[in-house]
Amino acid sequence: MTQTILVTGATGLIGGGVLQRMLEADADLTANVLVRDELRWKRDLHRWGALGSRITAVSGDVRVPGMGIESGTRSRIVDEVSTIVHAAANTRFSQALEEARLSNTVGTSNVLELASQCRALTRFAFVSTAFVSGRATGMVPERDNGAEAGWVNSYEQAKYEAECLVRSSGTSWVIFRPTTIVCRGADGVVTQVNGVHRALRIYHRGLAAMMPGARENMFDVITGDYVCDAIATLAFDEKAAGRTVHLCSGKCAPRVGDLLDTAYDVWEQDGEWKRRGLSRAILTDLATYAMFERAVIDTGDARLKSLISSLSHFVPQLALPKQFDTSAADELLAFAPPPVSEYWGRMLENLIATGWGVADEVAA
Amino acid sequence: MARSTTTGTTPNLPAIAGISYVFPEGSRTVRQMADDGLLQSSAETMESFGFARVHVAVAESPYELALSAARDLLAEKDIDPASIGLVIYGGTPGSMAFASATDAAEGAAGLCTSRRFMYPGARLQYDLGLSNAWMFAVDQLACTTLLAAARIARSLCITEGIERALCVSSEFFPAKAGREAIFNCTSDAACAVLIERTGARNQLRSATTVTKGYYWDVDGLRDEIVASYFPTARHVLHQTIADAGWSLDDVDWIIPHNVSMRSWEILAGLAQLPRARLWTDNIARHGHTLAGDNFINYRDALESGEIEPGQRVLLFSYGFGAHWTGVAVEA
């Protein structure tokens, strides 16, 4: 039977990757993709090749009531769509809470409202984040982790609040929680620059040389390929209904100290960089790091203040030791995440090779 | 990065036999300096960093203060000038050393003439009657100058058998540079330190210096310098402690250079040295006297009775340009 899906965030790393895999896996599948800029979508449609003929662009925006979808189109979606993959998000860590909520919480509410009207809907697949657990430490289970621990940034909080909406929606939901995606796959190619890459660049430039945390703390990272493969597989899996699935390295996550050592080892291969004698970043407790942050903010040096401020929305996670339980993924998936040691070094080399941007083949 | 370390190997180590210092007559509060436009940061920020007052030379020249500090030291310790085998001068160079603060520009212009060779170190040797001393100067070490001079004196006492060395610094903050250097309020001062070949008290146990030439461009790499300061300082502190044969727990006192309290609190946290062991009384009283801080503070801490004989003391300073130096002293 022909399936029709709706994907939000299809222009993004995860939404696009999942859509591609779903279309490739099922030649009868057709897709509606919600896009804010229909002209841009049409301009870039060639990237999809033959798959593009099975994709229909729907102009809209998750942030506005009714998602801004024209009524005739909305009626068609309500009649046809059997699966929704909601991957649209604003992942900027430094945004104000209200801004984060508009895209991530209100946006999810609007998609759920549409989902509630879809007559043939069998699954609502929500792409969340492993960091909804916020400041929690220790083993993070695959369930509602509560709000008690608080969050490091507004993105984490808004995503947590969105998860709560999904859980109480009455749909047949599945929540996917990817950890930080650092590259496409084992090739280490960076297709989307995020907070981790920006932080690494600051340390590479010698503009910061300390971070909170301990060398032995785990820092979970993952590849985009693994996340997209997992979502494309489990979104249709009946056994995944009502499950929260961490898409993480879990017990195989590397230690912060090892990741840092590898980074400096890679950077030191550049003789000119090594000649500067930049200090390797040292790890310290949150209180000492907070004193440093405060000193920089008080002194008002605009560039340094901006850089340290950008780190403050991310690096405190390094000082919150945690391990993401991956029991659900281990049970439901026939494949495992790739070892981080396979791609972390390559990812660092690619960042240098591309001038801290994305790979040419993707940016073109 | 270039790193060098000196480690004591004999029980009769060179030691600090005396310290003397002189401030100019004038002084300014942080608020007065802010009102006069001499600070880049606000007065409130500087006060929150622990600064209250600094010494500002007006009529005095760097040489006058250097001579006064050295003369006081010899008199106080009743030292025969002829027993001094070495003078190491660090601070304001050539003709600039003889110009009063108000005539600093004229003194600086003299460096482009034959007055460049009017060396304050040589004149010190003559004016103090140090007839058996040879003299040289150390330069480009900024606030680590006097620690470096003491370290060199220590080495020469061991290797060349020099019995007594006089280290003198006299540094005025550049006349047109305001009174703030990377969030620190600067003072003018001179300090003299007497090093003897052996001594039971105040033994110089070890010294570590790291130079990172990449940071020579102090204005262009200001943010990078702030970032690099802490990890490099931590490394130097730990290396100095290790070279002295101590552990972190052995350190009884840390005698700082008088930079902001906030930065010392951060560094103490990073280096896992208790904040309570930092001797910070002089930050508010004197501000940052460039090269003199550590020895001025060491003398004051000894006189206050807070440092007791046999206690293990760590002196640390950072010099713009860029050097990190630690010295371990057994009181």
C-alpha cells in the first residue's frame, strides 16, 4: 500500500537525511515536506535527483498557528498522511528561551495539532535531543527525565517541553533523542557546523584555554548517518511506538580528555600552529570556570566576551558527567553506532581542510 | 615555547639575604585615576578586582628610586659594598632612567642619542661604591625581571662562586600608557634584593620560566594572551613546586604579583592551591609594581610574621611579552 509522509525540517541535516533514506527504501513512498521558502526548495530540488519526483513541497512554518498551510493543501495532508517526521527545530544554544520555545515547543504543538486531524496517521516521529536531560548527571534513562535538574541552555529546555507535549498528545509517537552530531559518517565530513565545531575553533585559535569538566567524563557524540539510518528504520517500526530512543554512543562514548588530546594531536601536525606554543586547554571545576567567565564579562572586552559567552551555552555540559542509556536502540536496531575513534580525528582534519566550514560537496 | 628550569642540588643553597623597596611620594586612588582617564576599565571594576591605590612618580626618576632602595638595603644589612661581586639591574633603560616621570619623553628621546649608553646599572655600581662588582642588565622580561635576576644571581653564585649579588629593579609604567595593564592597576617602584651564595633562611630552591614568543604582539594578541595566561601559569606553578621537590600540599604560601584578585582566585582554583594560602594584602595597598611585587610582598609577609621560618613559599609572576616565572623559596 502506498504510504504518504510529512516531514518538517527536510532542509536540515536530520530531516533531509531521514527523508532520503525513506524514499530510497520504499519506491512507493511519497512525501510532503514543509518548507518556509518554496522558491529556494525548488532551486535546490535537483539535489534530490529522481527522488525529487516523489516529493511535494508545502509552504508553511511550524511557528505559526495552523503552520501557515493553505487550506486546500492542509485538507489533502489530513486525508493522505500516515506518518509525520517532525525534525524542524531551532538548534541555536544561545537563543532566548521565548525564541527557542517558539520554534521548538510552539512549533511542535502546531505540528501535533495537524497530526490530531490526520485520519490515517499511524506514527508521529519526533526528533528531540539527548540533552533534554539538561544538568542531570549519571545514567540517563530513555524516558521523561523530569525538569528537576534544570538545563544548560534554552534549546534543551524547549525540547524537553516539546517532548512533554508529544507524550501527552494521544498520537502513536516515537521520540528520537540524538546526541551531538559531529559529522556525516565514518569519513568525518562535516555537513553542518554546530556548537561543538565552533567551540573547537575557539580553542584552536588560542582564544580560550580552559573548560569545565574532568578528563574522565564521557562526552557523547555521533554521526549523522547513524541517526538518520536509525530514524528512517524505526519511524515505521510498530515496536518503537511509545518508545524514547537515545541515538547516542552510550556506553562507548569517549572521554573528554581523549577527545581533547586527539584534537591537539591533530592540530599539532600543522608545524606553523605548533610553533605558536599554545597551551592545551585545561579542565577545571564549574566554579573556577564560572569565575573566569565572570571576569571576562566584567572587563567588557567585546570579542572575548562574545566568544566566552558563546561557549557558556555549551561547555558546562562537559562538567556534568552522564551516560545515555541506549537499551531501546540496542533492542530495536540491527546496527550499532560507529566507534567515535573512527571519525573524530577525521572530522578534525576536515574542519581544518575546509577552513572550519562544511565540505565543498555539500556547500555547493 | 622555551622552558628552562633550575633545581637546587646542594643543601647550602643560595638565599635571599635582604630586600628593600622604595615608592615615589605620590599616590592615586583608583577613583582618581578613573576620573583622570587613566583606566580603561571602570573604577568599580578595578575595585572589585582588589585595587584601591597605586604609587605614581612625578618628580622622581627611576634611577633615584633604584639608588635609594639599594642604599637602604646595604645599610640595613650592614653590607660592605666591596663584598658585592655582581650587580644585576632590571628596569627603565639608558637615559630614561635618569629622567623624572614628567620628563619621560625627553628621557626616551635620549635613547636615540649617545645617552643610550648612560647605563643606570653602571652608575649604581659607582654611586654605591661596589668596586668589586661586575654589572649587567636584564631587559624585555617585564614583570618577571626581578625574579629572573634573582634566578640568574643564584646560578652565578653556584657556578662562579660569587658570594653576594645585588639585584635591582626600578620600573615606571610608560607615561602615555595610562595606569591599566590588562585589568591591573600599575604602580611605580624600585626594589633591591640581595642574594648570597649560601644561607640558612630564604633559600632559593627552584625556578622555572616559560617564554612564549608568539605573544610578543601584546596589543594585537590581547585576547589570546588572556586565554593563555592561566594554563601556562598553572604549568609553571606546578613545575616550580615539582622542581623544588615539593608537592602541592607542601606549599605554605603563594606570594603573588599584584594582579587582580579575581585572576588569582581563578589561578588558585586551576592550580588546586588553596585561596587561603595566597598572600594578597598588598594588592589594595600598592597595586601592581611591575617587577617588584613578589619581593616587596615577601618582605612584608615576613615582617608581618605570617611567613614563619622553614615554610615553603612560591613566588610567581607573569611578564607581558610573554614570560611566566615561578620561584620556590624555603623561608
